[in-house]
Amino acid sequence: MVTVESFSEMIGKEVFTDRGIYCGRVADLDLDIERFRVRGILVDAVKGSYLAGIVGAKKGVIIPFHLVQSIGDVVIIKSISPSLSEVSQSEE
């Protein structure tokens, strides 16, 4: 059973991809109160991290909860990569 305590314990946990690449820390949760479920986790992309390289200067990124593989001492998410159109737009 998921409790408020388990949600609050997620805040501040380090986030890694399933390939072991550091992304940042959990800053908050995106909750759907009407359906009583978690929609995603807000990750503060640490400067120089894998996630910061994808999103650029944005501070936080919402990772959809279906990409979260496990939650323990750290949070593991599925590896993500930007689409080619996103890469070309960020280079311009």
C-alpha cells in the first residue's frame, strides 16, 4: 500500500537511468487526485547530468510515471533519448 509517508520519502532521492546514468533528484510528484494515482515525478536536472543535456536550461522535468522502473534507495527510470526533431531544434 502506498502512503503519504512513502510519497514524502521519494522527495530528494537520486534518479538514474536503467543504464546507470545520473539524471538529478526528485523534486516533487505530479498527482492525479481525482483518480488517486501518480502521473509523474518532477526531477531537478542537475547541471552537467544526462537529463540536463537533453532538456537544456530547464530546471525541472516531469518524467511520466510509466517510465519509472523501480523506487528504492534511488529511483530508476527507463533510458530516454530526444527525438531527432528535438535535437535539431535545440541546435538552432
